[in-house]
Amino acid sequence: MLTDAAVETLFQRFEARFPDDNRQPDKVQRDPFKSLVSVMLSAQSRDAMTAKARDRLFAVAETPEAILELPEERLADLIKPCGLYNMKARNLHRMCRALIEERGGVIPADRAGLTALPGVGRKSADIMLRFTFGQPVTAVDTHVHRVCNRLGLAHGKTEAQTAAALAPRIPARYGFGAHVWLLEHGKRLCRSRTPHCAACFLEDLCEKNPAPPKAKKRRE
């Protein structure tokens, strides 16, 4: 596990290279309900397919009430491009019903409230908090999970465990940049099968774990 001093050095290097990523975003840049639906559709789906499913759905229904009026089979057909469409259709109906009956149609802006909604797990909640509500939260997906475990920044067998271990290790002043930095580092350099260690500006800090735990898939 990296020492606190090493963690500070790690994030200093990220900020020196990508300072714009650590600026606080404007809050609620998008419609919170549409954002949550999009996040739910994105689970185990490529961005292009998620966008296609989202656009097909919102062309027909873009409120919780309108989605509930759709038969589940029709809803599943609309979101079919994103995969796992039957499960996602059920979860969307359950989420919309709970949102109306328990929340007055208002999307909660806290993790506990979001994860209380059917079909919304920690990763989905953290994505909402970071990108819709502008909070300094690091959502842990497969890339962030891999980078954290390989570096020694945080350890966990699942993405949720890594997220819980990571949160207290991120100095507050880097709270807005951490998610994007770790995500992009995993996509560009710290890849799963062929990490570019020789080109990595964190190579001297890394624990060099060649096989970080593979995150168990959780449907969110």
C-alpha cells in the first residue's frame, strides 16, 4: 500500500499534467432524471450503444410517469441496443415507481438516497454525484479499480470494495480531478493486458502488481 506521502506525490503529478481536470464543475449541468436513466442504461454497454438506446427511449418517454406508462416489453425493445435490456427495463420501471411514490419525482443528490432507488448501485450513484451534482466523488469502474489495485493506492476484490478503500485516501484538494485522472490513466497507460510501464510517470511509485484482482461484475 502506498504511503500517504506517495499518494500526495502521485496526485501532485496528475495535477501538474492535467490541471483543468481538478476544477470544480458547475452543479446540475444536465437533467438529473435523464442522467440517472442514462447511467442505468450504460451498465456493461459501450458508449455508442448506450447513446442509441437513450435516444430511442427519450424520443418516446422522458419522464418517470411516461416511462411507467410503457409496457415493460415495449420499454425493453426501445433500449435493446444497450444490452441486458430485459433486466434494465424492469429496473427502470422499479426506479421510476419508487422515485414517484417515495421521492416526489425528485432525484436525490446523496449516495444513500440514490442507492436506495432500485437498480442503482454505488458506482452509478457516484457517477451521478460527480458528473450531475458536481461533488468531489471518485466513481470506481473497471479501469479505476485496476489502477488503484496495481498502484497500491487502494485494494479491494470488487469495485465497491475498492471505492470504499479509495475514498479516504484521496486528499480533499484533489477530489474533483481524481476520477478523471485515474480513469484516463487506466485507458491510456495502465491497461489491463499491456500496461505501458516504461512510459508511465508514476512508475517509480507503483507497486507493480502484475495481476490486480478482476472486479466482480455488479449490475447497476
